[in-house]
Amino acid sequence: MDSSRRTAVHEKWVSGKYNVIIATVAFGMGIDKPDVRYVIHHALPKSVENYFQESGRAGRDGLSAVCILYFRLSDVFRQSTMVCTEKTGLRNLYSMVRYATTQKTNDRGSNRITGAKLVELTTKRLGSKPIVERALCHALLNGHLKQDFHFTPYAIHSYIVSGPKGAKQSTIIMKCKKSDCDMTTKSSRKRKLDDVTAKSETLPDEIYLD
């Protein structure tokens, strides 16, 4: 396919005229389309980090998305000949194989997110960024959330995941009146920790993190 044809296909896909596009990894890493609902791999990536970056093209608008990986043992042998001379090539590849063979379903959309993105998505529902940041700090310090660090050759990435107390059904109540904020916790059987709800559309007197 020549460059002009590729450009035309890309523009139609971005505009929504095409619902599906088949492309290389290089193309996928260059897109910034927020409403991608599916990313399907037909070959095994060279590392878990690569897979996360590539599958991260899906659901950038914060809504649910699905990433599917198809591979066979022959992929391992083919990829190993391409990375065997790299210092950590085989180790990274085997980590990817281990991940692919032990993970049937990985709901990264709700279980792993950056702190900034979590604040952004929660603020959209509550409308007060300072209160959201304070509530999330409380959840982080008290074990309802925790940081999950991922290392790459170029950077260290920090994500927010469910903490030791996050596995339990619990509700964090944050009472906010003017500048006075009192935060307490109590047991509950309502919803999971990452489901953030407000009692009204305006600035509430209490915020519930279930």
C-alpha cells in the first residue's frame, strides 16, 4: 500500500468511517484515538512492556475496552531469534510468554491506572479536584490503594492498584464542610473500592468511596 493510500485509510478510520483497521505495531504506537474499543494482537510482543504500550491504545477515553492476544509456540521461537543478542531480550520475551500463558483475563482498565488519570476520571464525577486528591491520598495511605511500579529501560512508571484493604468490601466516608474535612472508614457490602460515587450532583457534604 502506498503512502497516500495509507494516509487515506488512516483518516477514514480516525473519523469513524472505518470501524476496523489492520496495521503494524509502528502504526499502532503512532495513533491517539481515544475511543478504540478493541486491540487484537496476532503475534507475540517481545516484552510485557511492549504489550502494555501497544494494548494501551485501547480505552484511552476511560471507557471499557478489550485487548486480545493470539499466539502459538512458533511465535516464541521466531521472536527468540530476533532478541537473543540483546542483553535482556530472552528474559523479557519469556516474561511475556509467562504472562500470556497464565493470564486468561486481565482487566487492566479497572485494576491499573496512573494517579493523574484516576484523579481526572474521578473529578469528572465529583466535580472537585482538591477533594478527590485528598480522598485518594487517604485511600493510598490507609492501604485501600497502593502504587505499582513498572520498570522500562527508559523510565519508571507508577500505577495505582487496589491495596491490601482494597480486596475487602469497604466504604471510605469523607465529610467535607468548607475547609474542614474529616475522613473515616467503615465496613460495607455495597460496591468495590474503585467505584466512586457522590450523594448529589453539586459539591456534597460527604463523599463515598465504595
